[in-house]
Amino acid sequence: MASGGRGAQPVTAAVRRALAPLAAEPATSAIVTDFDGTLAPIVDDPAEARAPDGAADLLTRLAVGYRVVAVVSGRSVPFLSERLFPPGQGGGNESGPGARLPSVRLVGLHGLEWSGGDGEVIAAPGAEPWRSVVSDVADRLSALVPPGVEVEAKGLAVTIHWRRAPRSAAQVAGLVSSTASASGLRTHPGRMSVELRPPLEFDKGTAVRQLVAGCSAACFFGDDVGDLPAFAALADLAAEDGMATTAVAVVDGESAPAVAAAAGLVLSGPADVLAVLGWLAEAAEDRDGA
């Protein structure tokens, strides 16, 4: 069953205070968000995840006024591009993933993939040699996992989901642990899932640092433990550079407590996220029209 489908709550005074530095100076501010559980509700079948109608248009509006607008996800860049900006929607060059709206940056696989301005998908340094290893691991796990467990092959990473087979969690954990030891890949926990990625020092924190460099203010919306490095990066930037930063946790009944604990602001699902992003878009538009 999908989560996060309820109607949005009003944008509160606490939200406005927390994000006031971005709304005040959009031309030097960055808005970065996760996809699953943040823009898009969590669903039983990961292949069926969709952002609500209007999410892409909202990102486009934000990109007009803010210095940086980006989606940083564990999904691949082609997946994000297809779900957010499918062919035939939006203007500009439609030759490849991420090409239709180059002002909205797409960062996939926790920083292992980036969208290029001409539609190409750019792999992080050192990642490509691991592609065949990940492919072999995905094939091996697909043959071994119990019924109901989904193996999501993503090129440079593979995620194993047991949401539709929760009793298989322990068996999956054993398979993944032995596979990681044999392949050299690292394991990363998620929502009723675990991911295997190359042993490279890229995560959502390194991606956020690169995206928001030079900004006066930045925020990140995330819902899972994989988003904690992004929250930590914002905290470090606030301490090191005096950047005004806000980590926004998007939580529901299955969220790890550490996510809300690490955030400066807590929302209750994608509907609330879209409401807040809409308010930020209006703030930038009001400044342009003033």
C-alpha cells in the first residue's frame, strides 16, 4: 500500500521561519529534494513509484527563481527523468535523460550518476569499472531471492526490496551480506530494502556539497537513513561557511527515528512537501514581480 497520500497541511509559521533565508534570497539559494517518500509516495512495487501530478511543473517554477533546484535520489538518472519529465512534456532539447529541463539537476544512485546539460548521464569518477560487477551481482541475487522479493538493477547499483515479502528480511540480509563480501560492494540500508553500491566515497552528502557550493542558503528534503549524509553536509556547511541551511525530514509510521532527529523541520509526507515547495515558488515569484 502506498504511503503519504493524504492531503497537504497548511504551510505553518514554523515552516516559513525555517525556510525564510531561501525565500528572502532565492537567486542565491538551493532547493534539493529526494524522490521516493519525499516527492513521490512510497509504494509496494518500486517500479510503480510516481510523483503526483504537478510536481514537475513545480520544480520548473522553482528553477526559474532559485539558483539551484535538484533531485538527489537512489534511483537512476534515467528513472528520475522518465518519472518527472517524460518525452513530450516541457520544452528544450528532448534528446536524452534530463535534457528537457537542464535547469533542474538530477543526481542518481546517491551521487554515482549526474544529468548533463545536453542530456547525457555522467558517471562519478571511478564508478564505471564497477558496472559489470554490479550486473553480475544483480543477476545472481535475482536467481536466489525468495518469491516476492524485488531485485532492482540500476546499472551502478542494485537494490533488494522485501516490502511485499516482509518475512524474507532475514534471508535477504544473509544473501546480501555474503554477496557483498564476495563482490567488494558495500551495503546500504533503506526502507524495507538494502542496496549494494561500489566502495566509492559518494553519497547524498557529497552530492549536496557539490550542488550548493557558493549558495547563501540551502535546504534538503529527505525521508530515509540514506538522506542523513545530506543532512550532515548541510550542518557542516552552516558551521564551516555560515550558510543558512535547513534539513527537512519527511516522515511517516515506518520512518527511522534518526531521520527526524537529524532535521530542523519535520513534514508528514509528499503532499506537505509539494505544499512547501509551492510556497517557496510563490515567494520567488513575488520577489520577481515586486
